[in-house]
Amino acid sequence: MPDGFSPSTTTQPLIDRFGRQVSYLRLSVTDRCDLRCSYCMAEHMTFLPKKDLLSLEELETVAAAFIRRGVRKIRITGGEPLVRKDIGELFDRLGAYMDHGLEELTLTTNATLLSAHAERLYKAGVRRVNVSLDTLDPAMFREITRRGDLQKSLDGIAAAKAAGLKVKINTVGLKHQNADEIPEMIEWAHAEGFDMTLIEVMPLGLTGEDRVDQYIPLFEIRDRLEKRWTLKDEKTGDAQAGPSRYVRVEETGGRLGFITPLTNNFCAGCNRVRVTCTGRIYMCLGQDDHVDLRAALRESEDPQAALDGALDRALFAKPERHEFAIRERGDAPALPRHMSVTGG
Ligand code: SAM
Ligand code: SF4
């Protein structure tokens, strides 16, 4: 943490034109990944040269600028954040801001490398992790990820639990690949004590697959679940904050969330922005407007003031809502940017 850093020097909170205050930053640390999930990436991806990525110091400076402006939660993401070599040190550094403005430090991961990192993450101050897992079937896992070994992710999840991290499982609903397996996954997650969230596939980037073959509206899955179980809407606490709408499954006792960017727009309460690993701030996952923080960092004589100015410009440009749709076979993606570039 820089000498003299104090969140009490916060000048202006990040409030956009629609009165929404940004308190949550998703910070991507790499566009690389050890998997190639068929809804996220193309099989043969070209990744960015390392020199384009923000350095450890730059990532910390960006995070500190957001914390000074009132961000209270940072989620580290990617690509796969744990493939970045200096990731342990980044968590150690950002962990130092806990109780100095930062209230939560967390990450989203595919868990393949989580066994090696879980204890250090906990020591750095991480208490919750989101793990993306779309199937419990080893052959289907290999098919969806185009290369992965399910056991490595399961071992990573077990290590996180053993280290004291609260795990949430994120599962993208895929019409032909996992839709029928979802009840079984919910039973497994809830028996392990994990919350689970289902996500609608979004038309981001070319993957070599047609989105029409992947997309299933989550209300269809919910209808099927309601034939089997009693789902009770959760209305208290953080249950309705953010894009996820939660229910309690009475029979399993666990919590289940639905993120429905296509069938049910949730932008009115949006409190987040995303920064890519090259320092672009995207104010909306579903829009292409961005502001370049890396130029502010690398080219200005007063990076702190330049960063603040860039944040103001970004906030002013935060759009009211995204406009996702998956309609026709062969439709171009809503945006050419892959989710792994913006940071999920
Ligand atoms: N590699 C990490 C992981 O998979 O958890 C973090 C990055 S990944 C881009 C973050 C999240 O985005 C994952 O939960 C993934 O399932 C989701 N995701 C990727 N592409 C998506 C798409 N086109 N539509 C919906 N979710 C997507
Ligand atoms: Fe990698 Fe995550 Fe994208 Fe899968 S969803 S390819 S694990 S970045």
C-alpha cells in the first residue's frame, strides 16, 4: 500500500448520470487461460503480448485509485487469473487495503490451479471465491472446455473449502450440453454447502460455435426445477443485490441464483465497472465504450490526477443498459470482444 494512502482522502464517489454509485470493480489481470470454454473463447485464440498488460504495480495503482473513489469490493478475474505468474503477490498487495477502504477482495476462477493458491488467498484476506463449473461429467467437461481435466477443478474446489473459503459455483446454462444435468449439479453444490448461480450465455465474441445452439433461456430451466422442487424467492440481505436473483431450494436447503442478461435486464441497479488487463475501463459488459487508464498511467506526469480524470470521463459515459439478444442462427455477436478480454 502506498505511504499515506487513506480512503478518507476520497474526494468524489463514482456516481453516474443515472444516479448509480460504482462501488464494485472487476479487475482483469490476464486474457490468457488454460481452458477454452466453447461459449467463451475460440479454440485457437491469439492472446495479447505480455508488454500490453498492466504490471503488478500498475494494477495496484488502478485498484487504489478506485478505492479512493469509494470502491469497496474488488473481484480479480480474467481470462484465468491464476495463470498469471505474480498473482499471489497481487493478492498480498491488494489484501493490504482490506480495512483501509476495501471491504471485500475476491476472484472468479476455473479452479484448475486453485489447490496451489487457496491458502495464500485466504491469508491475503480473500473469504469467498466464485468457481465456474459447467458439468460434473469428466467427458462433458473436456468437451465444453475443449481440453480440461475435471478432477483438477474438483481438487481446487476442495482445497478452497479446506482453506476456509466460501465457494459459489457459477454455471452457464448450455442447451445441448448441461441443461439436463443442472438438477444434479445443484444437489451436489448444495450438499457441499456451496451457493450456485446459473447464467444465460451471452453473445460476446466469436467462438466457432453458434450461440443459437448454446442458448437456453433460464426460465425454461427454472420451470423444470419447479416441477421437482419448491423454490422460494429470497428477499433479504444481499439476495437481490447485483444481477443475480436468488431463491432458496426448500428440499436441498441451498441458495440458487439466476443471472438472466437476455431474458430479464438488470441494469437499473448496476454498481460495477470492469477494467481489462490492458487498463481499459468498460462501463458496461454489453457496450463497447471504454476509457484508457493505461495511457493515463504511462504517459502522464501526474498519474494520480490523470487516473481521476479518466475515471470521471468513464463514469459520465456509463450507459443506462445493455442490449443483448440471441435471435437468428448465424447472427454476429453483440460485441466482438470475448468475455475473457473484458473480464467476467
Ligand atoms: N476463467 C475464470 C472463470 O472461468 O471463472 C474467470 C473468467 S471467465 C470469462 C468469467 C465468467 O464468465 C465465467 O463464469 C464464465 O462462465 C463466464 N462467461 C464467459 N463467456 C461467457 C458468455 N459468452 N456468456 C455468459 N457467461 C460467460
Ligand atoms: Fe477460461 Fe473462464 Fe473463459 Fe472458460 S470461461 S475459457 S475458464 S476464461
